[in-house]
Amino acid sequence: MSTAVLDNKPAASDEIPVYTVTLIIRRFDPDVDLEPRWQDFDVDVFGTDRILDALHKIKWEQDGSLTFRRSCAHGICGSDAMRINGRNRLACKTLIKDLDMSKPIYVEAIKGLPLEKDLIVDMEPFFESYRQINPFLMASGGTKDGKERKQSPVERARFDDTTKCILCAACTSSCPVFWTDGQYFGPAAIVNAHRFIFDSRDEGAGVRLDILNDKEGVWRCRTTFNCSEACPRGIQVTQAIAEVKQAIMRGTA
């Protein structure tokens, strides 16, 4: 039995360069601080590391009190939305090499929601708005044949974009109306209403349109496009809000 032998062994890969970056993080400990404060950390990272990796290194190696949310670390759970250099992003989807590493990187909690500690906000007002739009299929009784509710590819495509929402609150907390008006439903709630309003299997479109045809509903949107730019899933949020407005004016989806 013969054994293949490599005559020319592959050269050792070049060493991956390490960079020292400065993260300036807006800290807040309710047990100690009266107001938030900024604290800077120098951390060694690879260019392919993400902001989440840098935060982990700070927490594990420099300051264990640093507090932030994260779960899947792959842009699916929506746990780690925060403001990075003034823009709402997911820490797990933001590569350090895509930022200017020659300058400090500013990291702070998302705006418009009560600050609890460091990079964590109280998400309850956000989820309360989400619950109010009935984010579930509303259908009476079963089908005639007792089987699944069928839907054509064209019908499914009608609301495909808004099924991508991961409830990270990046869109809602980027909205200037939401910052100043705690009663506004916000883009994420309207996006999730859109997902069911235009679902051919759903029978609750009228109920949701009535809910959103409120002074704190879709008419509070000022079409600034902040929400669309902030969405890490690329959802056309402003377009979805406009389509819900049109449905309200028609009186039907």
C-alpha cells in the first residue's frame, strides 16, 4: 500500500497582526453613579474580531463589572444591540476592521429606553408595544379539509421582508420620535404588525390597522429612514410603515 507524500510542504501562514484599539464605553452603575460616565479601555484585538469580542476581552481580562447582553453571538438573537460610534449596530456583527482603528471606538447603550446598567437597557417598554399589535396568527376555526392553511409563493413573498425581524430594537431606538415620545409604538412593532396584516392566512388585519390608526401609531412616523439604516437584517422598515399607512387609508390590506 503506497502512501502519498508531499514534496513541498505548505509554507507557514503569515502571523495574523494584532492591533491595540481604544474603546470608550459609557458606563453606569445605579448603585454608585448619579449620571453615566465614560471610561476608556485599551485592548489587543485581531482585525477580524468583532466589537463583541473586544467587550468580552475587557470583561474577562480587565473589568469584570462591565455589563452587556449577548447570547448567540451570530446576529440571530438580537441581544447585543448598542450604539457604536454613534450608530445602532449589533456588537456581534460589527467587525473592528470595518471601523477606524486609529481613533477611539465609542460604545454606549441604545437610546430611548430606560438605562439599567452600562450597556443594558430595560426592554419592557419595547416588548409592551410589540405585544399590543397581536404578533401572532389570528384565524378563526380550522380549514375545510382539516389540513394546513395553504399559501402561494406570491402570497408568502408579500410579507417576506418583515419576517426577518429579530426584535433587537436597533430600529426603534434609532427613531427620534421614539426618543421624545415614550408612547409611540415604534418601528419594530409596526414591522411585526405588517408581517401579519399582509399574511393571506391571517384574519386580524382590521384589528391591527385600528390599533395602529392611533395618534401614537403609524402617523407619528416622520419618514427619516433612521430605522431602515439601523436594521441589521436589512429590512426596509420605512417602506413597511408606509404600506401600513396605505392599508389604513384603504381600510383593508
